[in-house]
Amino acid sequence: MRGIPELILAIVLILVTGLGGSAAALALGIGTVGLLGKLLADSIEEVNPGSERALKAVGASRPQVYFSSTLPQASPVFIGHIFYAPDANVRAATVLAVVGAGGVGQAMFNAAQLSQYNVVITFTLMVIAVVLLIEGIGMFLRKLLSY
């Protein structure tokens, strides 16, 4: 399902759920689960196997190897991927209003049709602020886990 764009998935889900935010939430949720599953699995595969082999050589169990070697190496990348998902979802949610999926994009679209450009600019700045806040928290946590 991660190969299907959220916009197409939202159009299909609008037929099932009707107009509104539920179609957008489902489309973003389905896409995010697939994307995060792939990104997190790739992150685990890319860890340096040297410390894992060393732990296995001294008799560590699979959970001990995972929690002592794999997870500490992959956690900064995990944090980056986990915070990328809401960042991308906030941006995608504004676009999903084009197909009638509601949300902040719908409010922006309505304000633009009524020539209330100050409202459009306010919503745009709010979306940018939320995306920057999410990115800032992600950067802080990645630095915190890297040391």
C-alpha cells in the first residue's frame, strides 16, 4: 500500500467513507504504516554487524543482541524516520483537501475562494510552523541519542 499515493487512496476512501476528514486520516495512516515499516526494516538491516557477532560469540540471546547492539545503533535513524512521517503527513493533509478530504487544506481552500488571503497566509504559516516544530524535535532527539 505504500506505493499508492495518498491522493489516490483518499479518492478511493472518499467513496467508502464519504467526504470529510476520515478519508484523509485513513489514507495518511495506511500510507504511513507501509512507509515506516519499510524504512525501519531497512534501518535495522544497515546496522554494523560487528558488535552483533561479538555478542553472539559470547553467548547472548537474540533479545540481548537486539537491545544491546542493534537498537542503540539504529535508534537515531528510527527517530528520524518516525518524525519524518508526521512531517510528511502534515504537508500531505493540506493537499488532500483538493479531493474533498477536509482538514486544514479545506479551510485554506474555502478562504481562498472567498478572497480571504490573510486567512490563507495564516494557515500557511501555521502549517510551516508545525512542520518546523516537528523537524526541530526530531533533530533534538537524534542528537540526544547519538551521544
